[in-house]
Amino acid sequence: LLLLLLVVVVAAMTSSLPHFLLRLFQPGPPIDHVPRTHLPPQKDERKYAAPLSGVSSYLDKFEEHSNTAVEDKGPSKEELRKAKKAAKEAQAKKLVEENLAAYKPKENANAVGDAYKTLFVGRLHYETTEETLRKALEEYGQINNITMISGKDGKPRGYAFVEFEHERDMRAAYQYADAMKIDGKRIVVDFERGRTVDQWRPRRLGGGLGGTRIGGPDENIKASGRYDPERARRREREREGGDSRRGDRDRDDRRDSSRRGRSDRGRDRDRDRDRDRDRRSSRRSHRSRSRDRRDHRDRDRDRDDGHRRERRESRRDRDRYESRR
């Protein structure tokens, strides 16, 4: 019934439509039937009627397995990368050895002044001038000369040598100027080791101090100031238990510290006990003084009441005597 009602409603609606819309609902011409033999071949359709078979009939066509060596196709990318890295390291080592043979700082004509009064200043900003460096370090003492190091192209290398008037001023700057910030960068200071330390090598020749270029990002030291890698390695070995005597000393130190801690805790307990005892005694004395003051007030009040009572009785006796007369 509902379907019939729906058909009637649709017929009524379509009868009111204009002719160009009614033409859209008219059925089209019938589709012509085409036999399958007249259809063109499809893209993935087989063009022959040979029967399908397995691969067992073709097994004799395969080559038999042999233990012959696989043809060498040359080194892999990883081997090429390692070989290239080893060649670069060998070349760099050879260059360092050649430069180390020519490195003679005590014979350098440009290194003037007293080496034991000269301070090395590194990690300078490339735009830092001699006047800025002098103003920052003059608070430690009089400065005789400042040598700003530049490369062959005239660009600054980021370090300088500062000669002081007195050695004590240089030592004061060595102690207090390390990690000072100049032009937004924290510097590092050290003695001039080239002319004062035998067999000294700078950083560019495989030596030097500092930990900013030890290895990868997880190994490099990011803190400013001086850093001795050998001292850090010794501390690391001692921390890992490599030195048994140091371990014994640490154990003795821990035992002594624990004893000191126990004695300190005992002294603290005695001090707390004495403090509590003094506090209790002060409270008792305060209560006793309060009780005494209260007793004195009560006695004074009783005494005053007795005097008033005596005065009233005497006044009453006097009035009684006068009335009898």
C-alpha cells in the first residue's frame, strides 16, 4: 500500500514537470547484443589456447649448484668509506709529523718578551680588538704587550698572547680571568707553554689541553674554562676502581666520615637533650615564680581584708560604746 502510494505521488509530481525535465526521465533505446566472438581481445586476456602446466618439466633446464667462488664485484661502499677515512688519517698524520719537525717555538723571532710573564688567551671573538682585551685584563696588573694572532690571509685566529709587567699579575689573571666573558664569548687562559714546557705540542699538532674536540658530541666538553684530558682520564680510572689503594683510601674516608657523622649525631642528641632540659627547668622556674607571685597576692589580699575587718569591728565597738553613754 505504501509503495503504491509512493508511485502515485511520484507520477503526480512528474506530470507537473516541464517537458525538458520530463525528457530526462524517458527510457533510452535498447542496447544491441554483440556476440562474444565479435568482441576485441582484452588487455590481460590470453591469445592462445595452450593448456597451463607446472614448472616440473623445466627443472632439467636449470644449472646444477656448484661450489665455485662468487665473482668478485669489487669493494663495497662501507669498505670504500673506511679506506678513504684511513687514507685521510694517514695523510693528516704525515702532515702533523712534518709540521712538528718544523715547530720550534723557542726559536720563533716573533715571540718576544718574557715567557714566564706571558698569558695565553684563547676562544676570543673574531671581532675582539686589542683595546678591548687590554681593558678586560688590565684590572689584574700592568700589561706590556698584546700580540693578536692572525692567519696568512690576515683573518684573526681567535687567540692572543698577553705579556704582563710582573709575573704575579700574570698568575692572578691565570687564576681569575679563566672563563671571563669578552664580547659575548667566554675565554680560556693558560700559561705560554710553548717556550716554558719541553716537548709541548699545540692543538693543531695533536697536543694541547681542553676537551672541546675530544671526539663526538657526547664526548666533547661544553663547559668553558680550562680542562685537562689526562687528569679527567685519571679521575675516571680511579672512579671505576682501577686503583685499589685509592679504593682503600676512599673506604677509609667513608668509614671516618661515618664515624664523624655518628659522633656528630651523638653531640647533636646531647645538645638537644640539654636544650630540652633547660627548657623544662625554665618552665618549672617560671611556674614556681608565677605560683609565688600568686601566693604573695593572696597573702596581701588576706592581709588587706583582715585590716578592713579590724577597722570595721573597731568602728562598730566605738559606735556601741558611744550609744551606751
